[in-house]
Amino acid sequence: MEALDYILSKTEIRDISIINTLKLLDTNSTIPFISRYRKEMTGNLDEVQIEEIVRHKKEFAELEKRKSSVLKSIDTQGKLDSQLQLKIENTATLIDLEDLYLPYKKSRKTKADKARELGLEGLAKIILSQNSKDLESSASKFLKGSDFETTLEGARHIIAEWINERRDIRNYLRNQYQRNAMIGSKAIKSKLTEEKSQKFRDYFDWSESLYLCPSHRLMALLRAEKEGVVRIKIDIDHERAVSHIASKIIRSNDDCALQVSLAIEDAYKRLLSPAISNEILANYKKKADEKAAAVFAKNLEQLLLQAPLGTKNILALDPGFRTGCKFVCLDKNGNIQHNDTIYLHKEKEAIGKIQSTANAYKIEAIAIGNGTASRETETLVKKIQLPKSIQVFSVNEAGASIYSASKIARQEFPNYDVTVRGAISIGRRLADPLAELVKIDPKSIGIGQYQHDIDQTLLKNELQTVVERCVNKVGVNINTASHSLLQYVSGIGSKLAENIVEYRAENGEFKARTELKKVPRLGNKAYEQSIAFLRIKNPTNPLDDSAVHPESYAVVKNIAKSTKKNLSELIGNKELLAGISLEDFTTDTIGIPTLKDIVKELEKPGLDPRKKVSTFEFNPNIKTIHDLKQGQILPGIVNNITNFGCFVALGIRESGLVHISKLSKGYVSNVNDIVHLNQQVSVRIEEVDLDRKRIQLSMNFE
């Protein structure tokens, strides 16, 4: 089997698109580069489709590696023949491969092995053939000091192992578990605490179809089991399964058939059922992990691409009661100009400090972290007589404390403590969320579901892909970007990002894209892959502040020449660009898809794809969960999305849940089809559980 055949079996992508994408990947081209600048080769595949090819390419490589290991193991045992080798080489799944390997995979001595050592394999064959008319006489030849029943039991162990190794039986049971298994849980009362009783009480006596069990509920059950408060069991119809196996094996009604029947029962209970149920549960867990990781990734993408305020002078406050509110003033490039502390109980003094500082540093916007004392700080700020042009924003500060104590923060601000760094992060998040959030482990941002229960390698890879996708979609100002941001640019990586920052520090700002070639160890391939995602503001060549790749500059020059306009006159002239005949400018490597992208970019070069930021106000009368009453309609902000609904911030410590069934009047299969992160919504209070501090909300109340 070749990689192409494997990928074709898993996708609906055309073979030529897969072939050319694999060629590009083999030359170390990145996904953002391929999807944006090699559309003619791939047949206009987008990033998601290319990521799918990459994922299946990796799966195929892992399958081939495992095949090699299995072949070597069987060959070492001296049991590899040409027929078995061909079966293994043509296997398309890991499950089928492991089934083929099962008879040769012995990590420890089994009951069947011990029976073979006693010379009972011949008796097992006689019994399984069901041809003996006198089983006792046949067995007497194999007794060797053992009694009759012990000898028969040994033979049954061998038969049970043979049954366990039959691929048709294993596949039948897989199908039964896949379609008909019930998953249930029972409480382990000796392990219960008050906290865990409240948290997991829904699963103390639970049972439902595994096939119909939503991924988030499976994750909850597995977490309860991991914490030791429940036992999980997966069952199918035992009698039906054993009866089916018997129908495949038993062909008579004699003493041998009785022994085979006992062996079938033993094989099912001791070998098949535990193995297949664990395998099926692992598969469902894997699918649940993939769904949870996909939700996390979608949330992260929305968070990274949230609206930036842009280049403004910002005053940022990190609210607090006991230790006060630390505040900083940042210039248009995010550099700290001033820091101080105010105390909410010293209102007059605090107002004076904010007012004088805002005037002194020509503040254009105020950012307030949404943590403890956020509402009180916002109330104080709004009492200050500031120019109407200064807008006040609430900023999600999740993960700011993680950043402020990190190595990155210490390197950026070695002369400031964690409280100042936290306030800086809040201000910078308002200015450019993407540039600031890439410095923080996504798992610290407080989005997604069951993130610590997901396969961590899967989650890490998924989130890494999202960050890279977002960074390259927006583009990066090479003269202001941090190392943390630059390392996600196509073709750059951590070391080259470090070299770029060092070169910039020693030589000043980059004046042209071509200057990037002077950065140490940045070769032609890295330049090709990265350069179109890097922007230079106010350049000599206006294309250096666009998504047009330098390899297409000559084509743009020809387009401008055909219009008898210079480049500056062409850029932004939609009417002129609309009249261009793209067919006149195609080349061997540049086709209509790329030319359409070029024209679109020339209309608005360097346009930020993110939306504009807007202010928001919570209901001022809602200060704690005790202020909530059933039926109230309140403004809120979506601050997390899961498979079972979304959580909405109401301006208090606790967020409320809008269950998926309460999102709209119609059926909803995907929460992200209805809401997105940071969306401003109106919700109705459905129920408030003060003991568990849970708030049930609805968006379906019109």
C-alpha cells in the first residue's frame, strides 16, 4: 500500500491534488504557504484540507512503521511465511494489523502456553474437530499424571485462545460493541467526599447506550472513574454473543461439542470481552478527545482572531481589593511608560491618579481586567471626568497571571514584578490579542472542555496548528513582533525568530523585505516560506506591506504597466483593478487563483481580517450570584464553548450555562453554528443553584 492509496481511502480529495501536496510537503513547504501561494498545484485546497492530508500521511507512516516491527518480530520467531507477510503488508488499519499479530504476540506465559507445555495441543485439536466418538478414550492418551477434568481444562484453554485469535469473531464482537454496547457506572461509596458527591452525583447509577453517549458525557464518566468515585462497565448481550460464536464453531451434539461450548464461554469472558470492550472504549475515548480538541481549537481560533483595538495609548488596570489595582500606561507600540497603584477604598485619590495620568500620557483607551474587583474598578473609572473619546473596555485576563510569572515575561520586563507584568498583558491584549496570547500556553486561557483529560499530544498538535494558522492569516509586522509571535510565522521557528529579533536590535528596523535575507542562518527556503506573511509598515515598495509574495512582484509590475499607472496609483483603485483581464497575466506557475488573490490584496493591501473592537456593559445591578432571579433577561458575553452548550459571563464570578437545547428554537447539532467566543448576547435566567453555584440560562426566549 502506498501513501497516496491510503490518503485517497480516507478523503474525498482528488488524487492529483494529494500527489502535488505531498510533493510540496516533502520539500519542507508549510501548510500556510502551500494553501496561500501554491493553489495552482493543489487545485485550490484550503488549509483544513491540507491539514487533513498531513494527518493521514502521518497515520500511514505510523502504520508502516508498526508493520515493519510486526514483520520483524514474527520473522525472529521463525513463523513468517510469504502468505502472512502479504496479508500484513496489505493491511489498511492498525486494528487488522494487531489482529494478525495476536497469535504471535506473547508478552507473558498464558494458560494455553502452559497447556501446550503439557502436550495438550493434540487433544485440543481433537476436541475442536468434534470427530471423536469417545472423548474419554481420546483424552486418556494425554493424561500424563493429571486427572481427566484437569486435562480437559488445559485443552479448553488452548481452544479458547484459538477462538480469541479468530479475526471474524473479533470483528463480529467489535460490531456488536460498537452498535449495541451499554455503558454504565456505579458509585464507589467508600471513595466519596462531599465535594465529589456534588460534582459527580449524576453518574452514581448511570446507564445508557455507548453509541448514543455524547462525547462530553463520556469524558465526564471517565473523569469520575479516574478520580475513583465510580466504576465503569461496558456490556453487550452476553447470551447472544456466545450463541453467535457457537454457531460459527459447534457442528455436533456430543461430548466434544460440550467442551467446545465451555471453551467458548471461557474465551468470551476471559479474553474476548475484556479485550474488545477496552478497545472499543479506547476508540470512543479517542473520538471524544478529537471532538474536545476540535472544540478547544475552534475556541482558540476565535480568541486569537478577536478584534484588536490597534495602535493606541492604553491605560491598563489589573483590579484587586486588598493589594490594590495595579495600572500601567502603554504607548502605541505597547511599551510601558508608567506604572502605579490605586486603592478602591481611597476613591478620591484613585480618581485623581487616573485622571492626571491619562492626561499626561495622552491615553486613548482604558483596559480593565475582568477578574476580582473588575466591576468595582469599572464603576470607579466611569466616575472620572475623562474625554468622551476615551473608551473603557473589559478584557478577559485568563492566563495573565501565568504569563506574568513566565520566563517570557521575565525576559521582556526584567525590571518589573509580576503585578506590573500582569497589567501590561491586559493592556496589550486589548491592543492586539493575537500578539499577546501567543505567549501563553493555550491550556491556561480557560477555554474548551475536559482539557486535562484529553490526549495531551493530540491537544498540543491541534492547538499548535491553530496558532500557526491564525498568525499567518493575520500577518506579522516584522519590526514590532516579539520572538513569541515570529516563531509561528511560516518557515521561521524559534531559532530564526530569535535571530530576527537580534538582527533588528543591532541594525534597526527592516526597511524592505529583501533585508530579511541578511538575517543569520535564514536561507532561501525559509525566506520563500515566510516572507509574504511578514509586513513592513510605510515601506519604499508598497507591496512589502501586503500579502503579495515577492515572487509575484513582477506580475504586479506588468499589471500596473498594462493600466499605464504606477504601482501607488494602482493600489486601492478598485475600479481600475476590476477591469483587468487576469488571463493576460497567467504564467507557467501563476494561474487565475493566485491572480485573484493578488487583485484582492491590491484593493486593500495589508487589510487586517479581524473585526473592529467594541465596548460592552454588564447589568450594573448584578454584583453576585445572589442578585440573580429566575426570568431576568441580562446582557452577557460568551466566554467558553463546549459540545453541550456555551458559557456566558454575566459580570459576576460564576458564568452561566446555555445548554445546546436552549440556544435556539430549532435543533442545534453544533454550538459554533449559533454562537462564537466573545459574542455579546442576551440571556434569560432559567435556574440558579446556589449550593452548587450553577446558573442555567437560555437564549431561546423570544
